[in-house]
Amino acid sequence: MDVNTHNVGALILAAGKGSRMHSPLPKVLHSLLGETMLDLVINALKPIFPKNIRIVIGHQAELVKSSIRNQDCRFITQEPQLGTGHALLTAMPALRAAGMEYILVVNGDAPLLKTERINWFLNDILKSGANLAFMTMTIDLPGSYGRVIRHDGKVTGVLEAKDYDPLLHGQESDEINTGVYLLHLNSIEHLLKKITCENNNNEYYITDLIALAATSGLRVTGLDQGNEEYSLLGVNTPAELIRSEETLRAEIVATWLRKGALVRNPASVRIGPEVTLEPGCELCGPCELYGKSSIACGARLESHTWAKDVRIGAGSVIRSFCHLEKVDIEPDCTVGPFARLRPGTTLESGARAGNFVEMKNARLGKGAKAGHLSYIGDADVGLGANIGAGAITCNYDGKNKFRTHIGAGAFIGSNSSLVAPVNVGAGALVGAGSVITKNVPENHLAVARSKQKNIPGRGAPAHPEEPDLQADSKNRPDF
């Protein structure tokens, strides 16, 4: 990035409850395409501030702190939560101790924030020498966003929508505050103590700094981004969350299409922000890809697939209605349809996990097959082995889990149960319907089932009597 940020830090305000979301979850932990709003904001700032991001937390502070994947962030606890101005005041000792000259302040509920936009803003303001700067937008329906007040083009203040009185403040403006600020700490620190809570919410607003700075003769800049930079807007309600998520979804899909991925039925495809696609891969909507998934060139995901944190190799095909999580699929494999691959599963080159196959913490070796209706849990299946329909590994005894090892070229007959811990040697054959509790040596046949007995007179009648339909009709109600 162009900005020299050695004396600039970032502060994310993430202490609020977010009552308008009507959820017990802290607002910043609501997600878009599988990523929390807070993580998305951090990801936007990280390229500019790799080691200098601080987050103000308060409501359910430990939950918010534990949810953040980036461990380089530092935390400041705001208790009680008395508004954004109070959050900044609470953070000042830590900012001063870090030797910061400028601080970029953003809200943790602005999930569409773009690194490029922030970088441009910092470049512009640091060159201009403004003491306080913030980004604004002009939109047709400003709703609940804070209104920017100007006189002769100069910013004189910002008021929350519910505090705006046209009789006192003139005709209501369509220019709104986006909540992105750059503050020169030496210039504004003494003004923080002058902020009051004389408003409808009885909170201390950071926006009050703008009027205080303008009145004090400091240089205040409001950069209007026009009416199209919706990436700056925060999320306050479920409707706004879904609007932002759809905006992000459409942007991501369009980006991968431009880069050469084939995305069919694109309006029904959801791709997370950290997913990577190689040119030449194919997605067929509706489908969903989340986390750090990666799809190689030539791989194909058919419709109604859900996947998170998966790696899918070149030439592999994921057929419709599959559910995959934390799975490694090497080239030229086939999965599904209707397969569920759970965390810790690996399919080596050319392996197949067919319809209604479930795997967990298991490996299918090269060319191995589990065609249908099987459960393979805590197991290693060797090169070219075959798992028959209905075969399962019994990996749990009620207290502990154990592994099953199946050697190369082994054949497990249909409806067999392998009770772990157990080893089936290379080239071994397990007869259909067997319950295997002991190791099977290489190239041996194992049959573990009771001898069939045909007992006369215990089955159903050979010639059941015909029902008396005429007698039955007499008992029916006359409709």
C-alpha cells in the first residue's frame, strides 16, 4: 500500500449490542457468506495495518474476542458501553502508549469496507494535514444514518437522525456520515472530555467531535463519496445485513467470472470471501462454498453442493447434493451424489465416495471405492480397495474411538461391519454380512456370520386368505 502507517493505527468499534438486529448474538458477529462482519472489517484493514489494529469490545466481550481468527489484533474493553465517543475516550490511554499520531476509526458493522477505499482516504487526508476527517455519502433515502451539516460548504457538525430538528438545523441533508474517521490525536484529545450525552439515546457520540473541532478552529474535512460507495455503510438491521450480503455475493461471483471460473446460474451461487478458484473450474448453481476452500482447474461442482474449508483437485467431480467440510480431495476423484464427507476426510487420486456414503476422519487410498450406502469413520482404506454397499466401520464403543485399517486391494462385502480396532490385510476378502472383530491376514477370506437355518412353520402363511371386500364394504360409512 502507498500509505506510510508507521504513526497511524486502526481502531475498530465493536462493543455495541446491536438491539435492532433482534438477536442475542453481538451485532458484529452476524455473518455474511460464512464470515463475521468483524472478521471482514479486520481483513480489509490488515493489508494496511498488519500489526497495528485495536478493537474496542464490550457486550459479550469474551465471545467477540474468541471469535476473531486474526491473533495479531489487540483488545480494549469498554465497560460500561456508553456510546462511540466513550469508546474512543476509553481507548485513548492505549493509543497514547502505542505512540500513535493518527488513528483511523471504523465501525465493526461495516462488512463491505474495501482496502483500496481506506488506502485512498488515508493518502488524501495525510497529505492535506486535516486535524479531523471523515467520509460521507449522499443518498436518496438516508434513513437512520447521521446527517452531515454544512455551512457555505464547510462541515460544521453531524447529528444523529433522531436528533435532527429542521427548525434548528435547517432543511434536512441527504449527506450522511459513514462512520470512517481519521483523527489527529494531539488535536482532538482535549475535545473528547467536552462530549456530552445530551441526546435522545443518552450516549456519548464520536460525531460530537466534529462540531467541537470546527468550533475550535481545527481543520475538519468531510469527503463526500457520492451515492454509489455502499461499501462504507454499516449494518443495523436484518434487512441491511441481507442487502449487504447480496451485494458482497454478487461482487465475488462477478470477480471469479472475470478471472476465468465458469459459474453457471450465477445468481444462485454463494462464494465466501476467502475461497479461491482456479480459471477453468466449474460451479453449477445453486451451490455454496465457504471458508478457505480452493477449487482447481478442471474440477466441477454440480448443483446443490455445500462445502466449507475443502480442497478439490483438478478433474475431480462433486455430484449434486453433497455436503463437504474440512476435506481434501485429490485429482480425478468422484464424490456423490448425496455424499457427506466430514472433517478429516481425504480422497487420494482417483478415489470414489459414491451416493449416500458418509466419511469422517478417514482416508480412501488411490483408486479405492465406496460406491454407496456406507459409513467409513476413523479408517484408512488402501490403494484400490473396494467397500461394498452397506458396509460400515464401527469406530465407537461408547467411550473411545478406534481406527480401522483396510489394506490395498481388499474387498469388503456388502452389509459388513468392521468393529475397530481391526486390520484387514491387503488382498483380503470379507464375506457379505460379516461382523469382523479380529484382524484378517493378507489374502485371506473372512466370513463371520451364523449358519443359515430354514425352520418350517415359522414364516407367514403361504396362501393368505383373500379379504372379504363385500363384507368390509358394509361397515364403511355412506358418504
